[in-house]
Amino acid sequence: MHEVRRAGRFGPVGGGLVAVGAVVLAAAGFWFFVAHSMSEQIAPSRVGMRIDGGEVTVRAAQCPHERVLRVEVRDDASERLVWNAEGPRTAQGRGGLLALWKADDYEKPAAGPRPAELPRRLDVLVDYSDGGIGAVFDTAAVQAARMPAGSYWTPDGVRTAQELDRLVPCDGATAAAP
């Protein structure tokens, strides 16, 4: 009798390649899982803006116990400080409704009027008593938006003050609009 020996389905070399490929795929899958788990989840913007004629208003959502301490506006392209102010004087300002370039509304406003032409993109930062938030706004998009009163343009679309406040987790509750 004559015995014939047959190689496996992939042969000795092919089987090794399949095993190496499986290890590479498993390692890539594990890396993707770890990278995805550790990546920061992007939350919707909690800051909105309105530009009505010469008035620029920012609405920053916050929890009831938080108070605005400072607002800062920078040209996003150059990072140049365009305007800032500390100590909102009004309850609305301390509660997150901030009229920019309105010196009388702040204890320490920056000197100077609003620029005749706003930078293309404004980076707005709002500091609270226990943290801060910010957003970058395309000024042309904000000016072009048709928004009802009490609504603000955000990078995620137009939102009302109440919709912005619902985005803030406040120890199980949501913030209340000023």
C-alpha cells in the first residue's frame, strides 16, 4: 500500500500567515477599543451667541450655584485678546447672560468699544466660581442666523437658553435660565 501525505488546507507557510494575520487583527482591535474608551466624549456646546446689530450677547449655561466671574473674547486665528471683563454687575450676567462690550454691566471691563469688524471666528471663554466653559463662534454664521428672541447660535445649532441649561448636569438637576 502506498500512503500519500497531503498538506493542510493552507499548507505549512499559509497556516503561519493566517496565524500572524489573526494576531495583528486582534492587536489592532484591542488598540481601537482602548483608544475609543479613553477618548474624551464630545459634548454639545453649552455656550451660545447672538449678534443683533451692534450688540453681541453670549449665553453660557450653568448650574444654579455657579456664578460667572469673568468673560474673555479672543480672535481664534491669532489668539489675540479682543475683549474681556470681570465681575458682572447684573443678576443676568452672573447667571450666564453676558452682553459683550457693555462696560456698565461689569465691575472691571476692558477699555474700548467693540471693533467695527469682528474677527471671523471668536473664541469665548466664561470662567465660573468653580470652573469654566468656552466655544468658538463663526461670526458670519451667527450674524446670518435667523433666531427668535431668547435663542442663541451654537456650534451645534440654534438653542434657547432653556435648551442650553438642560445640557448641564447639576447634581441630578439641570440649571435654571436667568
